[in-house]
Amino acid sequence: MPEVEEQMPMPEYRGGQWFNSPPLTVAGLRGKVVITDFWDYTCVNCLHTLPYMRAWHERYADKGLVIVGVHAPEFPFAAEPQNVQRALGELGISYPVLLDNDYATWRAYDNHYWPAKYIGDNAGNLRYYHFGEGGYSETEALIQKLLREIDPAVELPEIMQPLRAEDAEGVVCYRVTPELYLGYQRGKLGNREGQRSEQVVNYAGWAGQRSSGVIYLAGSWRNLADAVEYAGMAEQGEGDIEVNYSAAEVNLVLHPSESGGDKLYLTLDNLPLPPEHYGADVQPPSDGDERPFVVISEPRMYCLVNRAEVEDHRLGLHTAASGLRAYAFTFGSRCK
């Protein structure tokens, strides 16, 4: 974890709505150890760090630690307060959270990453920072060091053991397909038709060799800046998203249509996804359909595939729900 080389004051919190707390200020937090955590509830790496954040809050809140989650939305729907409020409840977050829709606090910290943690001491000075996952033991040791600066006699527990096997010291994680976006600003399709800003494109699908880590569409899809939206009519059948990938876990950020309750069916290597590889959000076939599915009822990240090993496969997603939006794939590894 990098140490701040020169004594720097914590930037002030700037932004909009606060959750779980009245508005906080740096001056009002003097005398506390403060973790400022930049995150987004659709970010898989952020979600991996949350068990540690919750545990540190429970362990040290009564000893002088304050965690401030700065929710900087990556996608437009994650800027809506009701969606953030729901996510906080589902994720069990009870510490203060600031909704930083305009990235005002993000810019004040000159931050560039999700997740990113900046740690301030009781005098209001930044002492350390950490980007991404990992470093949990070192971070907790620092928390304890700064708490002892406030009260040398404070009684503190032993440093936690890793909460996930992937976080244990010395493990090696296999390389996986990098994050893939579907919108025209950051995404790139393999289809010959390409992407056309804010237009509906009728994709004919792809019969040739597919490249790994490239998304292919079939059917009528509207190209948005940060997503693709299915625009087919019921009589047109289903629209398809396919991707060849290398990973153990596959997640996809999705937004339901206005009617909600959309079904997204899953195939793996052109066959129904096997039950032993269901992601956390997958349901078994029903109503005579042979394919498992995910019900898209709220805008968030959905876990589609969960396997024991990193392997190469082709994932197919199929829907007839006009208005369903797909934003970004993330892929999970396995570590040994």
C-alpha cells in the first residue's frame, strides 16, 4: 500500500445526497481515522472488497474509524438515488455513503479507479491509498496503527484472516478475458454491421470464426453510448448476444425494460447452460423451456456463469424483451 510522501490534507467531500448519515465534513471528522472508498454497486471488483469494508466497520467503528463510501456511478442508472438506496440494503452497507454523481469528490481526490481507498488520520491528513482489490491485511494493520495514534491503550483484535480464498497470500490467479463494454463509446462489436450511434441496427449474426473477447449480436439492437438495447418486436423472435471468453465466472450489467421482469436465456457452447455452472442469478428451465434463464427485474450486475476452473467457452444470451439493455461483461478468475 503506497504511503503519501508529503503531508496532504484530506479533500473536502463534495457531491449530492448522503445515505446512512447526515452530510459529513473533513473538519467534523477530526479525531477519527477515515477511509474514503470510491466504489460503484455494479463494479465486480468493488463488490469483492465490500466484505472487508463491512467487517472493518463492525470491528472499529466504536474505536474511532469512519468509513465513507463515495458512490461514483459508472452507468447512468447507478446515479439514481433509489437504485443506490436499494443496493445499500441488499449489500448490507450501514456506514455513510455519498452519491457523487458529478464526480466532484472523485476529482477533488484526482481519483481514476474503482475501487480506490484513501485513508486519513485523526488530524485530517491523508496517509495511505490503495487501488483495486487486495492489500487487506496491510490496510487493516494501518487502520490499527492510526487508531493507536489516537489512543495507544486501545484494545484491538487480531488482524482478520482472508475472507475469500482468492485473497490469501501467495495465491496465483489465472488470466481471464478483460472487461467488455457493449455501448458505442467504449465497446467494439465483431459484426460486419458495426455500431451506429443512437440507431437501431438489424444484425444478421455471424456464421464465421469468432474471435475471443469480442461481442457478436443477432437481431435488432439499438446502439446507445454505454449499452445496447434490444429493439426487436415479438414477431421477430429473439435477439442474441454471443461472446467467446476465457474465465471461470461471467457477469453482465443489465437494465430491465420498462415493463420489467425480462427473461434472458443462457446457452453455453450452443447447449443449455448446465446446472452445475449456474451463476448466482440463474434459474432452472420452466414452462416447458429447456434453457435456464435470468429474470432482469432491477438494474445491476447479474452473475451468469460460475465454474470451478478457468476455461474457454462460448456464452449465448437470448431475449425477446424489447427494451432490455446490456452494458458490460466482467470475467472472474480462479486462484491457487
